[in-house]
Amino acid sequence: MSRTIKGQSGEWEIVIGMEVHAQVLSRAKLFSGASTEFGAEPNSQVSFVDAGMPGMLPVINEKCIEQAVRTGLGLKAKINRRSIFDRKNYFYPDLPSGYQISQYKDPIVGEGEVTIDLKDGESIKVGIERLHLEQDAGKSLHDQSPDNSFVDLNRAGVALMEIVTKPHMRSSEEAAAFLRKLRAIVRYLGTCDGNMDEGSMRADVNVSVCRPGGYEEFRKTGSFKSLGIRCEIKNVNSMRFIAQAVEYEARRQVDLLEEGGTVRQETRLFDARLGETRSMRGKEEAHDYRYFPDPDLLPLELEQDWIDSIAQSLPELPDEKRARFIAQGLSPYDASVLVAERELADFYEDLAKGVDAKAAVNWLNNEILGRLNRDGLSIAQIPVPAAANNAIIQMVADGTISGKIAKDLLDIVWAEGGDPREVVDKRGLRQVTDTGAIDAAIEKVIAANPAKVEEIKLKPKLAGWFVGQVMKETGGKASPAAVNAALKIRLNLPDEG
């Protein structure tokens, strides 16, 4: 992982901050009772408030406030007991009232932090500057007609949490890892579904480059001057696209600076098809929006007891779950993979009940996830529930079936369903531990391979070949341990080591 980019005149540091818009999980919008259900017919979920009709007053949705506080607590952030809603003024066809109700100087959530775990085992902390609530705008549709553009206001007024980070990310990998971790946190909390393909989570990525030492200077002094001019890449909706956008934009800025040019602060779009960013508009400053407190909404004041009750209801979050999994014997890498998706972590917990943790995670990684990927299924769509997989692992552990038979058994239950234990009994899949049957198979293999018998006297490592042949002879049902022990005696093999 590189935190620098090489130019013709030397190295440049990459510095990244992010503004993530996460749609609040709530059945109604932030200031109206209109539905937030995804996929409805255009303009079928629009109240008079959402449409900006004269005289219509916003009424705050308590559930959205609770979800914002819940998210702030999950981000280990300060909850501001007093916050203010402001009007952010701009004019666009999908904003009927001509302003967005947002928060500016007094947000509902203050500073916090998110820990991200990288592939090389390193962990870094990304500071959260703030989380504020705001309304979403509608959507302009330009591809419905060759002559006209249309506006769908179903999204207008939907509650968004804008989560603003400090510029603490230093590479495309870190940027993607941060968004992945943030998505996991809000999904664990139940405050946002994180469905990026539906637009319920999207990121504006701020990228700048500076000479080596610039970032350390920023961390020491807090001065943004040492970081270089930033460009904002708007509405990136996948981890892969974020990584690509950062790589392209950092290279573009370095090339521009080394050619004697100047980076202009602006908003850019990422073209996923071409893998490049392009200019959208000059970056607006806060004064351009003419913020002022919304006269129709009183300051929001929260009671500490209410905040405390939300804190007590928080679930176990990814960092805590990861630490517990590691304490149970899993590697940091395995634990990180499991907690990335709550559904996967929950499935693993059910899978691992009463069995060795490492055996469970190996079965999940090697057998279950491979088949899900092959069939294009998610963990929520798995045809063999965790309890059935747990039974297979237990049967391997107690010697009822061999590891090879376990894989065949999973294929059978995957395709046909049924209780794994009953399938084992009905199909005669129990592991052969009868020494007489194993000895008979060994004699058959020896009789068919006299040359190998002579060869093994000089090359004891050929024992593995004989084990394989005996297992094949028994249809994979023989106990490998029993076969090894019997072969060692029959062929007079030395003890290993």
C-alpha cells in the first residue's frame, strides 16, 4: 500500500477526506409523513411539504433524530444536546422550495473516530469531524425523452446523515476501507441499509496532493495550507470506484502541478466507464449558500437520559465483535472478513456453536463461501442453514464422516435439502473405522502395486500415495487416521520425525 505517488520531480503525498451521505432508515421522511420506500412510481411519495407548497410547515421526525444519535454513538462521537437546523439556499429543478433544510454551525453530532483495518495488518484511526442531518433533494431525469427533462420528487425530503471525516486517509486502499467500515457500522446499528446501488449511501471524496512532510505538518499545526488544493469527487457509489477515482485524481493533480499548472478547487464527477474524473463545477463555499437558521424549526434540544437509553440499546459493533472472535482463536484477518458484513458474522456465530472456531471458519471460507460465489448467492440466500452446516462439522469432529465425505454431503444437502445426519444414515456415508475392512482394502492395494511396495522401502514419503489409494478403494469412507496407522504397521514404516 503506497501513501505516495511518484512524479517526474519526486514523490508526492496523497491526502483524502470524505463526506458520506447515508440515508436514514425510517419509514417516513425527515419533516413529513411521506413514505421513503425505494422503487415507487415517480412522484407517488410526495407531501405538500416535500413539494415546497406555500404555507406548509416542517414537522420533525423523532425516529430520524434517534437514528442520527445512534449513529453518532456508534462512531464514538460527541452528541450535541443542542443543535440547529439551517436553510441552505440554492436553486435547482429538483429542489422545489429553493432551499434545503440542513445543519451548518451546530450539528447534532460532533467529533468521533473510526478504526480501519488494512490488508497488511495495520490499523489506523480516521477522525470524524461531524455528523449532521439534512433533507435529500429530488432527482432530475434526463434520459426519459430526447426533448425534455423530468423531475421525480420521491427522494425530496428523505432524511440523510452527512458524515464528514477529517483528511486522515492517505491512499486509495484506506479510502475504500473506511467506507467499507462505515457501511458495516451503520448496518450493524440499523440506521442505514448501506445499499449503494440504490443510492442510500454515497460518498463525496476530497483528494489533494502535497510534497513529503506536508501531511505531518498538517497533523502538527492543523493548517490545511500544507495539504495542497483539494478537489471533490461527487457521488461515488462503490468501494471499487472510490479506489479508482482516488488513483486517477491524485495522478491528474501531480501531472498538472509538475507541468507548472495550478490545481483549481472544484467539484468533479467520476466516469466509471472511462475510469477518470472530469470537471463538474467550481467548488462553492459556505457563504454562497447563504445559511441562516430555519425560522420554522426551533433549536433541537436532547435530554441526556434519552441519549443514555439509546447508548444502552446499541448492539455489539464490528470492532468489539472482531476482538471477541480473535480471543476465540481466529486470526485477525479471518475476524476482519467475518465482521465486515453483519449477516456473515451472525451466520458464523450460529455455525460455530459447540465446535472448534478455526474448523468453523475454515469450513465457512473454503466450502460455503466458494459455493455461494459459484452460484451467485449471498449469505442470506444460502440453501443450507447454519445449523445443518454445524451438524456436518460436528460429524467430522466426532469421526462419523471423513473430511472428503463432508464435502460430498454438503453438495447433496445443497442441491436436495434434508437433515445431514439423516442423509448420512440413508446413504451409508458413515466413516469406516472397522480395522478388518481397512486391512482388506490395504491388502488389495498392496497386491495391485508390488513395485510401489518396493519403492516405499527407499522412499517412506510414498505413504501418502498409499493412503490415497486405500481411501479411493473404500470410496472415501475410511478413517484417514485409521488408514495411516494400519499402513504404518503393514509396511513397517518408520515413525515421522
